[in-house]
Amino acid sequence: MARFVLIHGACHTGWCWHLVIPELLARGHLVTAPDLPGHGGDPRPHSDLTLEDYAHTVLDHAEQPSVLVGHSAGGFPISRAAELAPWRVQRLVYLCAFLPEDGRSLVDMANAWPEPPLKGIARQTADRAGYEVDEAADDSRFYHGLPGGLRAEARARLVAEPMRPHTQPIALGENWRRVPRSYIRCTKDLTISPDAQTEMAQRCDPKDRYDMPTGHSPFLEDPEGLAALLSRIAEDI
């Protein structure tokens, strides 16, 4: 049995894991999927938030040694959490996620790719403290492969994303480097390209690299398959 802390990506909330949670519970695991600060049930002002706030929220839900799973932008806060308190982290799992490098921000990484993940679908919020997905934008970038009803519900639950945590360079050192990590590449992803994921996954041991034949939202497209894979990864702890 493992304890999983599931961390959502940009413009999402903990709701995105709602189909995976019962699958993991059925396999005997403990699971929590919090909203990061400024998202969903956490209404803190976006202008006040930092990557450090995100990392401390992760650790608040990892009171016991846990497997931290970060989706997409969630790769940054789980990494910083591991640097701050490695004794609370049994393994890091990057799910089609940013696997960060010391001294670089999420924005630095995204802008270095040929096609930044949210180019053409995101716009600045009115208060200029964050960004949001344009209501008129094509939703296939996030929800390719989902049936219409679930796709519409997921789209309706998108929220604005604070900008500051994405522009702050992350500080990572030996604590983070010593924590075991796995990468799950989503081979039909239209948000973070499979090529970019392949490059990031090279920083994991070959035995800790996995593929899922899904788009950017495997927790909705194949929750059973994702739970089975996470459970398999946890067996190595």
C-alpha cells in the first residue's frame, strides 16, 4: 500500500483526479488530491502566490512518506517539495509533466520548446496576475480523446492560473536528486509534445520510464489504466 498525493497542472483543480481516486482506493492505497493555492477551493489572491506556496501545499498533504504525482505544470511543485522535505517523499512521478532543472522557471522551459504548450489558447487575466484558457480556444489541446460530455465538464471546470509560480526559477539540489523518480509519457499529447516528454524522461532511469497511449489528460481518458500503472510504480518502493 502507498500514499499518493496527486497534484494537478495549470488551470486545473484537484477535481481532475476524481476518476483515478476510486481506482487507487480499490487497490488499497491512500490518496489525496488537493487544490493548489489560488485554484478551486483555495481562493488566495494570485498576485501573492509563489512556487514556494505550491510546494508547501504539497507537503501539507504528505504528512507521511508519499508518492507525489505531478501532472503537467505540477512537476514543479512536487520537485520543490522533494527538495524541501525529502523524508516525506518516497518517489516522484512526472505525468506528462515538466521535469525541472535547477535555476530555470517553467516559463523558461516552455519558451525553449518549438511549440510552447499553451500558445494560442491562453490569455492574460484582467488583473494581469495570471492567465486563463480562452473560452473560444480549441479544447483538444487538453482533452483530446475524451467523450463529449466529459470533455465539456472538464472544460467548464478550468480556472485561472497564477503567473508568478511559473516565472520563478526553481532551486533544486541534492535532496531532490536523491529521491527516486519516474516519468509517464503520454504519446498522443497535444499540449506537451511527446518529443519534449521524451527529452525530459531521459533524466529518469530507463526502468522508470513508461508510456501511455493517451492525450494530455490520462486521468480522464484512461483512469483505470493510470491507476494500474501508478500502483505498479508504487510496488518498487
